[in-house]
Amino acid sequence: MIPEQEVQKHSVHTLVFRSLKRTHDMFLSEQGKLPAPDENSEKLKMALKIQSEYGPILKEHIPIKKEQTTPLHNASKPVNSSKLVPSADQYAAGVQAAVSEVNMAAEKSSKALVAVGNEKMLVPKKAPTMPKPKWHAPWKLYRVISGHTGWVRCVAVEPGNQWFATGSADRIIKIFDLATGTLKLSLTGHISAVRGVIVSPRHPFLFSCGEDKQVKCWDLEYNKVIRHYHGHLSACQSIDIHPTIDVLLTTSRDSTCRVWDIRTKSCIHTLAGHSNTVACVKAQAAEPQIITGSHDSTIRLWDLAAGKSKVTLTNHKKSVRAITLHPTQFTMASGSADNIKQWKFPDGNFIQNLSGHNAIINALTVNHENVLVSGADNGSLHFWDWKTGYNFQRIQSTVQPGSIDSENGVFALTWDQSGSRLLTAEADKTIKIYKEDDTATEETHPLNWRPGIIRGKRF
């Protein structure tokens, strides 16, 4: 019997490396070498590419004849004409002829060949220009209402369009009659500046928030506070109410937006993600249901059910202090010291920039007539056409007598329910109401508009 030889045992690690070395030695000489090109394959690939790209043009420039094509079967057999494909050389020659002809025509008449379905047409080549904006009547100051003894920080019109509420740095919420401008009521209870007020469209409630971290629910039948919403760790900045479900949204200097159940007073979500003060919040019925703007120069679109951020828009370079939602289109605008930007929902796609309001923009609002208004820290109001972004009017607010010039700032803007009156809350302790000039026509106030070339901006 032949004695069995002992097989030397190696670790798995050693065996793997040996296998790798053998593989390396075997394929080292072939490394980096591509297989030899096949001319027939290349020609067929080029022919198919040219046919798919330039098919409509080539039909007119390449006469396909039977004698020029190579039949796929023997000459004795009948040739199926549907299987005849022009060669790559023919296509290349046809493409050159077509391109040169198109270029000559374009040079002669400065027109471009455009294929529309199976038909082709020459259209004038023009740089993209801004479409002509719709004419809007100019706005004028209609009424000045005084009564507060501090900066007026917020304003809200009730759904019935009978009265409006304002919140001020004097810690008082005042309710004025919209038609006459007379004071109807003063609500005291906040111990610091009132930064946000909103009237519920479904309940007889007024909600307010202030720099005292308090969020209050006022019953307008008794004019008393009936609920407090506790949770914010710093001064509240803005407030909004959801249009279809009974939740309240408040933002704060603690970098969060809180979602409150109106009835139970419980905090449903604390929307954390911003790295600085959350300055503004808006709610809508469709997704994304919550939109916030912050001093960290970002805008976030939130999933209300999950309580998480869906999209973060980082296009702004400065603090975003104002957001407004278009009443009919599925779009919004955001205001910052660098620009006003328009966005499309649900993904927050950028639409266009509205440049020219070179100030810290505190407030934005848009009505059904596509008039967007921006109010700034220096007291300037700019009126824009929403669709084209054309700035058709600029107004410089004047301070009321007894105020210093530095108290010339717009903190909040809102329309009445008809969209025919614009209310501004200002730093000179007044509320100003603007209306359209009824006597203005396109002849008396012509559109000072010149079509300019649109410079493409990606963000």
C-alpha cells in the first residue's frame, strides 16, 4: 500500500490570495485591451442612429433606390422592398446635405427649421423675451388708521369681511371696522409684543401669538381667552390656521414650527429642521400642507401626517421672512433681501426671480387678480404682475406726523376678502389701507414696459 501523503493545509485567507494572484497573472497581458471593432456592426449602429435622429429630414434628401441597396437574399429570390435599409454612407451624405441646406436657409433668413410632427416649418429665430404683462390699475393710499402705541406687527381680516384685527408691540390686539376704520374692541392679555393674529374661518375664534412665547385662543363671543397652547421655548414669530382641519401652526425663535390641535391644546408635531428662527409659516389643503421660511435662508415643505420635512429649498442667500400662497394656482412666492422667488408645488420647483425690491422684505401677499405686493423694512411697497414678474408700481410709504423717518417700515400685508383693499401694518404705529385708482385707464397710466431678453437663471 502506498502511504497517503499529507496534504498541506492553508488558511482560507492564503487560498483566496493565491487565487487572486493566479487570476491577475493570467489576465495581466490582456488588461486594457478592447475587442477588435466590427465594421459591419458599427455601420449598422450608425445607420440606425441617423435614421432615428434625422429620419423626417432625410426622407426628402435621400432617394432610396433598389439598385443602390444590397438585397438581403439571393438575386434569384424576390426582394422584399420593406426590408431595404440605406447604408450608413448614404445616410451620412444625406445628413450633410440636409444640415448644410438648413444652415444656408437660416443664414439667409435668420430662421430655424422646426419639425412639428411630420411637417417642417421655418420660424424666425428670436431670443426669449418676457411676455407682455397684463395692465393693472395703480394703487393709492385710501385711509390711515391710528390707535396703537407701538409698532403694528400683524394684521388679519375676518372671513365675513366686516372687521380686521391687528397685533402690536404695545401688547394689545385691536379690532377695527373695515368699512369705517373705527375701533371696535381692544383685547389685552399678552405680556409682550403680539407678532401674529389669525381669525378662524370655521369657529368664532381669534388666535394670537407673541414674543412672550404664548399662543392664545380668544372666543369672540365673550372676548376672552379660552385656551393657551404651551410649548414654545422662545418668542413666537408667526401663526397660521389650516384651511380644512382643526390644527394651528406657530413658528418661533426656537427654530421650530409647532402643530397644535385646536380643541385639545396638545402639540401634535414639533417640526424641527431649521437651524435658525422660523420667521413665517403657511398652511394649505393640498400637499405639501405646511411651508415654513427661516432666517437660515431656507424654505421647507413639510409632510403634515409624518411630521417630517419633504423638501428643503436652499436658493435664497438671505433670511426668508415672508411667504405667500397664490389663491388659485398651485404656486407660492417667498421674499428675502436678495430676491423674491416664485415656486411651483408640490416639489418646490423654481419658476422665476422678481428682482428690483432691494430691501429687507418683511411681507408678501397676492390676490385673485394676480397682483403681488411686497413690503419692506424701509417703508417701500412694490406691486408686481404675478405671471410675468413685471414691477408695475412702487410706493414709498410716508410716516404719520410726529414719527421719525426711521419708523418707516412695513411689517405685514393682507388683502380684504374681496381683494380690492390692501391693508399694511407699519412701524409708525398705523394701519394704512390702499385701494385701486378707479379713474385710471390704460391711456392715462400706460404700461411702461419694454420687452427685454430673459437671462436664464437656474436659481
